[in-house]
Amino acid sequence: MQRLHKPCSNNPTTTTPTQKPSTLSSRLIFCISNQGTKQHTEIAMVTRALLVLTVAVAAVLGTAHGASYTVGAPAGSWDLRTNYTSWASGINFRAGDQLVFKYSPAAHDVLEVSKADHDSCTASRPLATFTTGDDTVPLPAGGVTRYFICGVPGHCAGGMKLAVRVEAASAPAPVAMPPRAARPPTASPSPAPMAVPPRAGRPPAAAPPAPAPLGMAPAVPPPMVTPGAKAPAAAGGMPAVPPPSSAAAPAGVGSLVGLGLGAAVAALMVFH
């Protein structure tokens, strides 16, 4: 007997000459059941992925909506026994929050009204009407006050009125930056001290001439004699003889040289 778990071909109805009709039908049944099992597995996987995605989206939307407050909770609900002014004063409502009114639809309802109708308990001009007994009212905008009353005659005057001040959504706190360390002052290089040249000493004062010894006449320098001038007479009437000058010696030597040369020339002429 042939195996029945062979891979299914694209056309399971195609037969080969060696296949029997019973074998072909068995294989066809196996292929159909195998394909059905694969489809069920794929459907289960897709369903599981969609379920995980739905849970994630619900969590994100719940976070984006903000807080949810049941009116009158935990001590009460939307009824004639709760003081709603005191209840609302203890809550800081922000944009993105929501109110939940829980009550008996046979006994109460919820009307959103203007401030004037809230103060006067007028139910003839409601801005919105809720009657399910489990009503959720979103508070999307900040910086406004929302007003609610019960529309059943006598209930608003009995205390079933609520004013909710909605603040703007708080912005995320800025990240505190660490303070920058102060840069140390840069030390400026001090100029090198300038070398002061030493002050020149004052020349020593010339010593006064020593006094001549007693009994000796001071030496008198000889008088200057100008060429061509007569020498002054010496003491006793005799003219002073000037000392021989250095100019007279060269003149005498020149005369002797001239005489010698003349004698030599004359001797030469005699011999010739």
C-alpha cells in the first residue's frame, strides 16, 4: 500500500498511469485536510496578533484620556444625598479627564447647561442630555467650567447640581540641566622686570695742588718764543740765547750732502 502523506501537488487530480483510483482519492482527501489544518493555524495566529494589538491600543487610549472620576464616589453617586460642591473642590480636573455619572435612569438624568441655567436650576435649555444611567462625559478642553444638573423637577434645587473647573493639561517638566562649572580665571603672564643699568659714579674731584715747601720759589715755566721775534733780555741786560731748534740740524745736514755730491761729480769729470 502506498503512503498517503506525500506532498500535495498543485493539481492533485492529475494521475499517473501507475496510480489506482483508490490511491488517488485517499491522497486527495489527505491534501484537503492538510490544507484546512494550515488555514486554521494561520487564522489562529492572526486572531492572536489582533487581540494583542487591541489590548495595546486600549492601554494607549486609556493613558491619553487621563483620569476618570465617578461623580460622588466613593461615598455616593449621582443622587440627592451627595454634596457635589464639596466633592468637586477636592479634585483638580485637567483637560483629558472624564466624568462618569452612575444613577438609576428611572429616578434621575443628567443635563449639561450654561452657568445661568445652573445657577437658576433651569432645565428647559440643556446643552446635552444623558439618560443611560452610566454616562461618560469627556473633558477635552482646559480653561473652562462645565455645568451639570438633574432635569427631574425639584432635584436641582435639592442639590443635584455640579460645576467642574477644568484646568489645562500640565506640560512635562523641563529637564534640569546641570550648572556649568565656572571657568578658572586665566592668569595673564606678568612682564619680566626690566634691568636698570647701574648709575655711573661721579668722577672724583681733583685734589688741590700741594702747597710749595717753605723757602723755595715756585717754578716758573720758560716763556714761549715765536719764530722771528726777539728773545727777551735776561736779567742783567744780556740777551737770552735761544736753545738750538730741531729745524737747524736738518738744514746743516742738507748742505753737507750737497757739497759731497758736487765734489764727486767734479772728480768724475776730471778723470774723463
